[in-house]
Amino acid sequence: MIKSSVEKLSDVIGFEIGTSDDVSQSNLLNGFCRGLNNSILQKSDLDMQLCYIAEKLDKNAENLLINLSEFIKIKNK
């Protein structure tokens, strides 16, 4: 697979946005989620992709996403 320049820089871009403000961070997550939802139309395929992503996360990413998920649950009550 030929990787685009953005794919090659995804870790660096993620780190830079991670040190940015909440607006940039939420824009990154919103864009990522929009791209995933628009490119994978079958729920079973999306579930499989999420499984693949989860398998490759490091502990820092796992913990942050778990905590973010908890805040989302509280916000939506």
C-alpha cells in the first residue's frame, strides 16, 4: 500500500495536536471519526476496524480514550 504524506506523519501530527488546545484536539477527533464513518459503511466492517485500531493502541492512548468515553457518557446523561 502506498502511504500518503499525511499517513506517514500521522504520529507527529497527532502529537502536535495533542499539545494544542481543546478546539484543535476536538477537530482532529471529529475529522477522524467522520472519515471512519464515511469510509466504512457496514457496521460489521466498522466494528472490525475499531477492533484493529484497539489492538494497536498503546497504554497512554487506551487510558485517555477510556477517560474521554467516561466524560462523554456524563455529558450525555
